[in-house]
Amino acid sequence: LSVVGFNVARAFGPAFGGFIIGASGPWAVFFLNAASFIAIMVVVYRWRPAPRRSKLPPEDIIGAMRSGTLYLRNSPELQTVMVRTGIFAVCASGLWALLAQQARRGLGLGSFGYGLLLGCIGLGAIIGAWLLPKIRERLSVNATVAAGTVVFALATISLAYIHSFGVLAGALAVGGVGWIAVLSSLTVSAQTVTPSWVRARVMAVYLLVFMGGLAVGSAVWGFVAARIGVSTALLFAAIGLFVGPAAAWRYRLAGNTNLPLTPSLHWPEPIVMIDAEPQEGPAITVMEYRIDPKTADEFLQAMKEMKRIRQRDGAIRWNLSRDTADPERYLETFVTESWGDHLRQHER
């Protein structure tokens, strides 16, 4: 729904902006855009978030960012989403960065015509949002992203070599369908593999990768266009989009698989005989296991995965030891930065 709302604005905003430029000049567009933020400020001011139910104090900013980074570093499913998002954003930015130049030089359009071309992409995205449920019934999330990427690549090639306004507008509208198919699938993938306690931080990183990819890619394709021409730069960007789906063979999205993200809450409340403030630390947790030597190899393999899970949920150090005096006894030890971080692990 967020992506649809964004593209509804993208469908009508550019054409409206081009009309305002023709009537009053660029200053009026930027002035009205700035004034529109007043409405957003009012909404944010009136927003009343649901009260927190945790008994713990909120995390400090730096600690929360650190724990979010730890989660990302130890979540292969999320790393896959970030890699696929970065590759797509860098290559897809070619169309967005060079559309204005091609509209003026290749088609001789002014601001209003340029706004209409942008609006066609937004209109296509709205149509794509309507089609997406039917597409997902037939294609997996990886196939949807691959197909959407190829469609957007074809729209990029169309921008490079088609000089008929009507034909190009239709091609860009179809490209908008591919755009929302990829963007929606990547956004959903990022959220469905992330538990609620870290989801906002993960989506912040996702947006950073996506917007950063667009920014870096725009600079790269602008640099290329200045030296070998706009059409050739768009062709190379499209080739990058065609090659991008090859990453799917190594980096496969988890998609809509229902990962068990609900906290198990199986840890008992710790017995505390001394007063401990949440900010005090570090805190060391020791878990004792009794393992039959016949199944020791399977246990050690399972604990390799447990190491990643502990670090993903906030542990800064982890160790597994075997008692030389008692071969069946293993000790798992991990460290969190503070007593509060340890208590938060109970909720995660």
C-alpha cells in the first residue's frame, strides 16, 4: 500500500508540476512542495503511537543502531534482500537519472511533456499493483522480481532508442508495472524475514540501500552519458538489469515463506539477588548442556547455527566449551553489552 500511494503521487505529481512550471516557473513548484510538508507535520503531531508494553527502558540510539547492525550481519535472508535491492537500484537509476535529458534532446519535450512521461511510469505502477495479486498466484517471489527486472530493462532500452512520444509513453507505463513488481516484492521480503523488535531498523537500512543505490547509480550513469552519450548509457544500464537476475541463483529471496518470528518466551525470568541497573554490564550468560557422545557431532553442527542466532539477537561474544573431566558436559557462554540487553533477549 505504501508503494501504491507513492506511485499514485508519481502518476499525477510530475504532470501537475510541469503544468505549474509552464504557468509560473520552477520557483512555484518548489514553494508548493515545501508547503505540502505542513500537512505531514500535522499528521505526525497528532499521531498517538500505541504504548510500549515492555518492562525495560527504551534502548539508547547508539545501542539500538548497533543491535540492528548485528541482526543484519547475522541474517543471511536479510543480506540477500539488501544485495538484490542494491543491484537493482544502481542499474534502474539509469532511467530515472537520464529521462529528463532524453526527453529534451531525443524527443524535444518541455517540462510538461517530461512530467507526462514520469506520470506514465507512475500510472503503470498503479496498474501493476492491481495485477500483483494475480501475478503472485502464478509466480514465486524470485520469478516475480526477475520478470519485473527484465520488463524495466526493456523500458530502459525503449527510452534509449524510441523517439515517438506515444510509443515511449506506453513502454514506460509497462516499465512501471515491472518497477512496482520488483519494489513491492523486495519490500515485502525484507519485512517477512524480520521480527517486530528490529523491523523498523531493518527497513531503515533497506531504504538506505535503495536510495543510496539510486544516488550512486545516477551519478555513475550521468558520468557515463557525458562521455559516450545518453542512449549508450541507457543501453548499458539495461544490460546491467538483464544481468542482475543472475544474482538470484546465489541470492534467493525467502519470499512469503512463513518463518517463525514470534518470540518463544521460553527463558525463565532470571533470579536476581543483587540490584542491577539495565545500563550496567557487560552481562555473561552460561548455558549447560548434557550431550550423549554418540550425538556430539550433530550437537556441534547445531551450535554453529546457534552462534549466529545469539549474535543476531545481541550477543557481542560467543563461546562453546567442553568439560575435559566430564565429556558429556558442554558450556555455552555469550556476552551482551549490558544487563538490559540480556533482559531484552528474553523478549526476542
